[in-house]
Amino acid sequence: MRIYLASRSPRRRELLHQIGVPFDTLLFRSGPRADPEVDETPLPGEAAPDYVERLARAKAEHGWSLIALRRLVAQPVLSADTTLEMDGRIIGKPEDEADAVAILRHLSGRTHVVLTGVAVHFRGRTEYALSRSEVRFRQLEDEEIRRYAASGEPLDKAGAYGIQGRAGMFVEHLSGSYTGVMGLPVCETALLLKRFGCKPL
């Protein structure tokens, strides 16, 4: 069974290929004409686990509605959302290079939580799973923070870093799912897909 991946993330595409899931990419509009159904702005007082669940479910369900509008073949829709939590606040994607520097300085030498929510929707049914990981950064030098931010790599990533890229050298300790920190926990994803009759491998 093929699925739709409702995400632009190349990391999520790579991870689905890794576990042998055939998929088609289902893209939402971005920029000024972005779909309001998948607005990533946190709600007032929203906790990080509630935030990723709300967005993962919204993306899967909105993706399903687009299938009918675009007259596509009906297939399960997989979506995911990743955010960081530290000191009780949500840390999303940086707004610009200066914001990336500020976020990385905040993470330096400390432990943060990475939450990735995964949802699958098919014919009125949504299933959801949450991956929770703890990541500790070593103490970062200000110069390496600035160089990394200037590389452009952090700009489209929650928490301003990609563990699979150059920022892997910042990680002193990881407890949880490496692929969850990347943006798609393959264990939870495979189990969700099996509930819909899609068997990875």
C-alpha cells in the first residue's frame, strides 16, 4: 500500500525510504498563501505535547481533505510535527540567523526535550503516536554557534539544528529516538502504518 507524506522535509522522505514505505508527497501551500488549517503558531498557554499532537493531526486530516479536492487516489496520509521544549516553553524554527544564534546559545550546555508527533489519517480515522527524546548539548563556543547559524542549516529546523547534519557534533548525550529527533521516529511510524494495513519492509 502506498501512502501520502504530508511534509516538505527531505529527512522524512529519507526515513520512509529507509524503512521501505512507498509514498507520494502531498504538499501544502506555503508563504503568504499558506493553508490556515496547518498554521504552526502555538496557542496561548499550549503545552508542547499538545502542540505537536494538534499540528500532526491537523496536517494529516487537512491532507486527506486535499485528496478529494485534487481528485487524487485515496491513500493514507502520514504527517509529523517536531518541536523542542525547554524551561516550559516551545522552541520552534528560528525566524532568521540572529534568532538561530539566540536559540543555540540557550541550548548550549543544557538538556532539552525533542517531541515529534506522528499522525496517520485514512477514511475518517486518525491514529497518533508521540516520540519523546532528551538531548544534551555540550558547552558551545560562541564562534562555532555563529558559524553554524551562518551555514543556513538551522533555518528550517525546530530548535535551530539538525542532528543528522553539522550539529551532530554538538550532541553530548541522547536518550530516546535518534530518528525522532530527526523528525520522523521510524519505530512509532511503522507501528502506526501497520494499523492501516501498510507493512514496512
